[in-house]
Amino acid sequence: MGDERVEAMEIDAQQRQEVAAAVPDGFNADYLRIYYGKLFPYGDFFKWLAYGNDAKHPGCDQSYIGRRELSFTLENDIYLRFQSFDTAAELETSIKEKCPFKIDIGPVYSVDPAKRHAYAQSGNNVFVPVERELIFDIDISDYDDVRYCCSGADTCLDCWPLMTIVIKILDTSLRGDFGFNHILWVYSGRRGVHCWVCDSRARKLSNEQRSAIADYFRVYKGGENSLKKVSLTGPVLHPFLARSYTDVLKCFFEDKLLHSQQLFASEERCQKILELIPDENVASELHDKCQGNRRSSISKEDVNAARWEQLKTTLQSGKHKTQGLRRCVEEIVFSYTYPRLDMEVSKHMNHLLKAPFCIHPKTGRVCVPIDPNNCEDFDPTAVPTLSQLLGELNAAGMQIDSENDWERTSLEKYIRFFRTSFLQPMLKACKEELETAYSAKLQQSKNTLSW
Ligand SMILES: [Zn+2]
């Protein structure tokens, strides 16, 4: 590339930024209308939810996509549930027309949810959910007792790594322990992440099976009032928990969280950790040691590491290696780092979950997919906002009826990731399953005929 072109590109980028700045921050129906008009990836979205049933293959279930519930939340919190669509074009028309502030995805029902009343009257078709991705919903606001930088819906680069840990732990286990392959992680736009397990085996799980999987991940017991939220029982740690601890949680706690959250920096914070130690004598021994080194020469930066080392040494010394304290170090690490799932969302098929590529009304950020293999690089503060995207569109010059306007915005890499890393491999698997099932059906009817 010649120098002149490089120079021209630099000017171009600079100009683009200037124009981008010309679209004021915000979230409103006018902005959203442009987003839905030019950027929302209808085709990919529809192909995902059709799971191969929109193709010409004779084995397709033509009714499949039309039995999926989408729910729209309109401006002023008007709530339209049980929307259903037979084609991508229908979906696109409806979204453009209604301009939903939020789109949620529900289950696939036994019958078209939009016609559920008619079916109820006829009495022979029960309206029940029959399929749904296995989903996980994680909110960083559930970590307020272990983060000191933010609270509630706020998040920053010091506490966001807690979400990265969720992705690492769950993704590894869902693939390794459960054999799922088609897993989509999505930034919720503000305070957390969503996980969609889309393998057909996952979509067909019963509520009981979903509960069993959710329970597999549960170490976090007791409610708000229970001080000790993690209790690791049994003679040895379950292999999944042992692996999570040694491969991810321990390093994260010691190398990152300890310092980024200053976990031992004040008496109050020390006390909170010491409360997790079931033996009062040991806890008060450690409390005295903390008091002692408060007056010593340990610099402020080292105090967290020093006190943690002290705690570990004390708890793991021969003197205290009794049954109750054996797991205490692990339990503290789990309490501060282990994924906190909203179990109810995972257990039932009929929970709604916000669709990817929606815009979060409070932040204006797009709910973009996250690559689990590079989740530590994901920066929620760098996710494109609605106004930024419109600015980029302006800068690129609006072309009427341009097919892929998103290619000229920073949404591009997210849509490409969705398409190539998630959608394409998943549709390939769907097609193979469809063909296997179809030829089995043909074979069966052949056998029946030959009788
Ligand atoms: Zn924070």
C-alpha cells in the first residue's frame, strides 16, 4: 500500500470520528428506527432460530420457526408477548414497524403462540413449551458483596473480569462435561452476560433435566442472610470444581481480584473474609495478626497479598488441618469468584431472555456476542453504542438500499463472529441431523411397506 493511500485512510478515519461525534449520545425511537432499518442482522437472526427448518429439505419441520415466541417491549413499556413469524421478511417488517425497545426470545411451543387461543378452544392441542435453548443469565449486581469498585448495574474494568470467569468456567464445562458444541455468549448490554446452549440435545431438555444441569453448577447455597454462601462438602472436591479451582479461580483470585478489589485493605473487608472461617479461635487469631501487620511496615500495595498469605499459612498449617478448616481456603476463593447463576432462568423452558443484537436502553450499547476463546479481551466499555453506530453510518455516507450497511460500522466484527464462529457450524450440524433423521424415517416407511 502506498503512503498516499495510508495517509488518505488516516484522514478518512479522523473524519469519520468527527462526524460520529456529531450524533449525540442517547437512546430513542428515532435512533432505534435507523438501527432496525439499516443494521439489525435479520437474516442471521432468523436463520439461527430456524435451526435449519427454513431450508428446502423435505425433512424440515415447516411449522418450527412459527411456533417460537418472540416478545416485544415497546416504548412506554407496552408489552407484546407471543409474537411469531414464519419468514425472515415477516420478522423484519414487524420489527421495523413496531420498533421494539427490547426483544425477548421465548420457547418453541407445541402450536403457534399467536394462535394459542384458537387452539385452546378446539381443545385437542395443548399449548405447552416443547423446545428451548438451555440458557444462563448472570448479573454482575449479584456480586455486590464481593466487589468494592461498583455496585448495582454499574460495572468497570476492575469488576468485569468476574464475568470473564463465568464464561471460562461454564463454557469449559458445558463443552467438556456435557458435550455441547453450539454455545453463544452475549453481553447483556449493561450488567452481565447471557449464555445460549443451542445444540438440539440442549433444546430438547425437559425442565427436570435443566434443573439437574443448573444444580451441577451450584456451589453457592443459602440466601442473602446466610453468611457462608459456599460450602464444599464431601471427602474430595468434585472433579469439575477441583479443575475450576486450579485452572481458573485460584489464579484469578490471587493475581487479579485480591489487588483490583483490595480485598484485605481495611479492617471491615478483612473481617468479612474472616467470617467465612467456621472456627472462631482461628478467625480471631488471624484477626490479631491482621491488626499486627497493620502497624508493621508492609506497604499498602502488599497488604492484600501479605494478609492472604498469612491466612493461607495459618489455615493450612498442621495445627488447623482438621476436617472443618481443610476446605476453608478454597471456600473463600469460591465465595469471591465462582459464577453466580440466576438458577430460575436456567431451570424452566418458558423463561424469556433478551435477544442478541438488541440495544440496552440505559447504556445504548448493543448486546453483542462474546468470543469465549478470547473472553478476557472483551471490554464492555468498548462495545459500540447506538449513537456511535449512527455516526459511523453517517460518516460512511448512507447508501440507499445497501444490503450490508453493518459492514461499514463497528458492528461488523460482531456480526461476522456470530456468523462464522456460531451460526455456520451450528447450521451444518442441524443439516446433518435433519438428513440423518429423514433417511431413518424413509428407511422406516420402506420397512413398513415391505411388510
Ligand atoms: Zn467495577
